Amino acid sequence: MSASTFSRTASVSGMLAWRALILVRRMPAVFIPSLVMPLFILVATSGAFHGISAVPIGTSSYLAFTLPFATIMGAGFAGINAGMTLARDIEGGFVDRLIASPAPRLSLVAGPLTAAAMRSVFTTTVVLVAGLIGQLALPGILGTVMIYIMAASFAMATACWSMGVALRARTVQAAPMMQLVVFILVFTSVAYAPRDLQTGWLRTVSDWNPVTRILEFSRTAEFQSMSWTGFWGAIISIAVLMGIFGAFALYGLSRLGND
Amino acid sequence: MTPAIVQTAALARRSIFATFRFPQAWFPSLFFPLVLMAIFTASFGRSIGFIPGFPHVDGFLSFAVTGAIVQGVLISSVGAGAFFAGDIEGGFFDRLVSSPTSRSAILLSRLCASVVLAGGQAIFFLLIALIFGATIQGGIVGALIVVVLAALLAIPMAGLGIFLALRTGSAEAVQGMFPLFFALMFFSSTFFPRETMTGWFQVAADINPISHLVEGMREQIISGVNWQQAAVSFGIIAVLAAIAVGACALSFRRRLGGDA
Amino acid sequence: MTDAIVVEGLVREFKGGIRAVDGIDLHVRAGEVYGFLGPNGAGKSTTVRMLTTLLRPTAGKASVAGFDVATEAGSVRRSIGVALQDAAIDPFMTGRELLRLQATLHAIPRADGHARAEVLLDRVGLTDAADRRVGTYSGGMRRRLDLALALVHEPVVLFLDEPTTGLDPTSRVALWEEVRRLNRESGTTVFLTTQYLEEADQLAGRIGIIDGGKIVAEGTPAELKNNIGDATLMITPTDPSRIADAAAVLQQFGPAADGKPGAAAIRLSEGAEGIAAVVRALDHAAISTAAIDLHQPTLDDVFVVTTGHRLEGDASAAPGSGRGRKGRRE
């Protein structure tokens, strides 16, 4: 990619990201769930399963244990939303407008991707503030930064997946497909209990699930017990997710206009 | 048979067949409760022995199956409401109303269909749980009580869905209410015992009628047949059903223009 | 003069072997307004989507502004402006925001883009509404905004896909005026699809009629009308008993044609100029007339003759059902 193509892609992507963020703000039906869902997960999960606090899970507070689950799910919702916006844009014809212009096609994916990462910053902040209200200890600067980075990375990975679905299905009706995979990915990691406590099939699945390393590293970031092993495990997992989902999205992008 | 009963049966049959014809109508109501039940069981199964206040059970699956049943009834009831709203949007409702079909048959048929489907769902979940090692302390009688209560629970829940359909006339709006009901279930003892909760969350679960409803059903599975608890569940269902059906009847009248 | 659009043997086949566009040839000259006329499903939009690089052709070649749509898509996209059917406009954004976004898509520097947005808003009369969300716009306002969006980068060729479908007559006329002005002042080539005969007649210098994926007729509106025959003149005598006399007089001016009951009709080969002579001859024969009707062939007639069915409001008439002009005029 030449320097000028790169700068063009960057400027159009920036504009599309800006648009995506504007739309979130102007559509209450999108904005309110993105605010409420991570909060709901935090409060409902930690409240309903408070009893787990008595079990060795690395902390004496199930609320603290749940917090990264909520930030990661919030990021997942931001990613899903990128796919839903793209699907709506394909249905509504906005994507045609973009493709018929000389704007680099890559920006069609890169713009919403950026927006999803930015939205995850918002949802993560909401969850962290709720944690503070729930009297959780501050994770320190490095820990906080890492929680944000994990969320943003997961938002981008799920955005790639959702946009890939949108580019194939070309209808908002495909939203359940986007949601299903993201939910299953997160729920079959270490969302509700650490791996040591998991049994049977879930233990096997979570061992292989890339989201496990991302969630586990977010937890160590929260408890200020990060390790390089955990860090690299998370980075590799993100790379794996981005690789698979990114390729899926780019393939969908290349098929646009073919049939 | 009187015409009203024939009409009700015919319309109920239509609703049931329509449900089977569209996988999106029944698949989520079986799939999601199963997945959550499986994940919760594998996540918490090893821990429950260490949690003060957790009732004595022979495994988390036996505890969790009631939650799955109630959740399944909830999801399919929202689906029933959305289906009804679809009938309103698509004009089938108007066609029915303008035909000599009795008004109560329109409402009753949908509720009957939901009751039948909910009973079937409950049997399905119990069988799956049994296959994966759950036990039913109440035996056949306990299982029957659970199935009957689950089937009856479809009346208030589907009633609520239909009420929303009559008020909004939009399938999307009815589906949009789902997260709210789902939240209500989380703020109860559907997934975990109230005894292990603390603070305001426990207060919320104590007040939430869903807690007592679920516990009355669960008791039959984890402890044995308990008619008193079953009566509590039945009482809650009866009260909720009266409210939901009453609200349906009122909004039905309102939709038809006041004093029908 | 060079050709702005050249199409040779263009084919688009969809899944299941349906040929939406079945081997069409087109030449649109630079600076021309070309009207692409046809009913729903005739292949208009599919053609436009191929010419605007939104859809790859199955076979054949097409070039726009001198660039091949398949191999030089980037250059094509820089040269064209596109206003697609159903105005693909975001209801949650304002008109000004959309124009600025469109300028970014065309890599117009920020300051220039902002200035251009103001010029275009003024031009299409949307300055006052510029900061309102597009969702609050009327249909006519949306189409005008859509047109402005297509003009942000001053394209050489402008594609308008059914620009006035669903608009009220006033908005339609306003949009026509805008397109005419654009063509006149900037020399922009306009490729316009429409299912309205009047629109094609009003705007287009040349017209191609597409039906079932094939071009069935092409030419200027006048040529197309002349090709299908002469005007029909119909005389209704005041005294119904003199209809035979009237017919006899008329016969000197052209072959007899079918008219209403109580009237005599001929095909007038000389066109409207011939009427005066007819009237004088009737006067000479002392036949007083209650009504004189001259029916010029319309594009509607052209359409019926070339495709065998009507364009608007007559979807039930199957192709080749033999409904001709007479049928249509009953």
C-alpha cells in the first residue's frame, strides 16, 4: 500500500468512524442498549452468583471477577453493532454510494472497525465506573490501560466477524447470527468461573477458546497480577481472532459486487 | 361441540403448526436455555458444595433444570406475542375479527397453543437433564407437577406477550421487550438460590414473584413432592394469569375501538 | 465528439441463469442527456449498476468516460456521479454532514469540500435545511440532496437512476429543471433511467427503450415518434348524417384511419401543417365541424409498438398480446 493510498484510506476511514459514532448517538435504540447491556451483565451476574465469592476464584468478590466479563461483553456489543450498521448500510444503499466513489474499499471495513474500538472505550468506562460505585479497588494505571486495550481488541475482532456476516448476508436480519457467535465465544470461555473450577466439556472448550486468554489477562490486569506469559497469551489469542475474522471480513469485501 | 370450541381448537392448531414450521420460532426457546444450563452447570458444578446457604442437591444440573424450563417458556411466550403481532401487522387478525369467529376464541386459541408447547418444552428439558445425570427427587409425580406448572405458566407469560402485541401491533416491539423479561429472571432465584445473595440484590429477589414460582417448581426436583410449595407456585401463576388475561381482554377491546 | 459511454454486448446473468441484461449496445455522446426507458424489471438498474462499477458484467464490454468499467474501475469512479434509486441517504445525518462525507469519499481536501458543500446546498435550494436530519426531509428534498451528493466532485458523467420515481409533479418538474441546467451550464453527460415517458421526452436528447434485457428502439424522441407513423386527424361533423361526406373530403389528404363513432379519421402524412388545407376543403364542401382532434404519436405509442405492451399502469398486458395503438386509445 503506497503512502498516498494509506492516507486516503485513513482519512475516509476516519470519516466513516466519525459517522458511525454520530449514528450511535442519534439512534436511541442503539445507544441505550450499548450502555445498559454491559451494566446489566455486571450487576445481574455478580448479584445472582454472589455465592461464588466463597469459592477460590482468585478474589473474594464475584463482582470483581465479573468486571472483565462485562467489559469484554460491552466490547462484543460494540463489535456486533459495527456489523449491524454495515448491514443496514448495505440494505439502505449507503455502501453503493461508497463503492461507486473512488474511496478505498478497505475503509468500508476499517471505518466501522475504528468506531467499534472507540465505542468499547465508552462501554469499558461505564463498567469501570460502575465497579468503582460497587467499591472495587482501582486497578492502577497499567492495569486500567490493559483492560481498555483488551476490550478494544475484542471489539475489533467481533466487528470483523459481524461485518463479515453483514457482507455475506446483506441484511440486518442476520444480526442473530452475529450475536450468537459472539455470545457463545464469550460464554464458553471463563466468563462465569475460572478454568480450575470448570468441569467436563467446558474445560476443554475454554482451554482452546481464544477469549479465555483475553479474559484471564483482563482479570490479572484488574488484580494487578499481570505476567508476561498472560500478556503474550492474550496477544496471540487476539491475533488468532483478528486473523480468522479479519480474513472473513476481507473476503466478504472482495465479493461485494460479484453477485 | 360449540362453535367457539371448534374455532379455538382450529386456531390453536394453526398456531402450533406455525411454530413448528419456522425454526426461528422454536429453536431459540430450546437452544438458549440449554446452552446456559450447560455452561452454568460446568462452571458452578464443582463449587456449590463450598457455598454457604446452597441447598443440598446431588448436582448443579438438578438445580438448574427448573431455570431452563422457565426461561424456555419465557422465550417461546415472547415469540407467541411476536407471532400475534405479526398477525396484526399482516392483516390476519383483522380478517379474523371481521369474521364470525368468537373474540375469545382468538385469544384462547393462542393461549392454548402456548400451554401445549410449554408442556412439551418442560418434558424436553427434564429428559435432557435426566440423560446428563440429573435426578428428580419427586419422581414421576414431581416431574408431572413441574410439567403442569410450566404449561400453566405459559398463560400469564404468553398473555403478557399478546398484551404487548395488542398494544403495540409490532412484532419488533414485542421482541424488543425480551431483554426486560430476561433481566427480571436474573433478579430472582431462577439461576442461583436466594440464600446465597446479599444486600439489595437479595431484597429484589425476595420481592420478585418469579423467585417463589421457580422455587415451588424446583422443590419437586431437588427435594421431593411438596404440595404446599406447588400450591404457592400455582397461586402465583393464577394471580399473574388473571392480570395478564384481564389486560389482554381490555386491550383487545381497545384495539377494536372501545366498546366491542 | 467522443463517446462518454460505450457499451458492447453487455450481459449480466444472475443465479439461476436469468439474464437481466441480455447483450446490449449503447453509445452515449459526451454532453448528451441519454434517457434509458423501460418498465420495472427491464434491466435498467442492472445496467446502471454495471456502468457505475457496482456490479461486474457477465460478458461484454463497457467503458465510461473512456475507462473500462471492469479493468479501470478506479478511474471510472473518479469520473462519475451516481444518484441511485431510492436515494440511499442516511436519515440520521444532516444534509451538510452527508455532503462533507461525500467530499471525503472523493478525496477532496477538507476546506474545499466544505466550500463545495455550501455551493451545492445553495444550488439545490437546501441551505435552510442543511442542518436538519435527512429523515425530516420531503421526498423532493431528498432527491435534490441526492443530486447534490452526486455532483460533489464535478463528475464528467452523471448517472441518475429513476430520479423522480415517487415524487409529486411539482418536485419532479423542479428536478428536471436542475438536470437541464446542469447539462447546459457544465456540459455534464447525463445517463438517466426512468419508467416515465414524459420524463424521457422532456429531458433526454436521445432515448433507448429497454425491455426484457434488450434494447428494442433507440433515437431522438422525434425520430422514435416519426418511425411509428403519422398523426391521426379526426373530424366530427356537426350534422351526424354528413359523416360520409366528411370522410370523402378527408380521403384527399391521407388514408382512412379508425376514429370514434360519429367521426371520420385519416392519417395525416404532412403532420400538423396539413390541418389548414383540410379545414379549407371542409369549408368548401359546406361541412361544419363540431370537433377537430389531432393525435400526435407519443412515446407511449412508441413503447407499445416496439414492445407490444404498455409502460405504465398496465403490467397485466403480456408482451406480444397484440395490443396496438387502437387498443390503447379505446
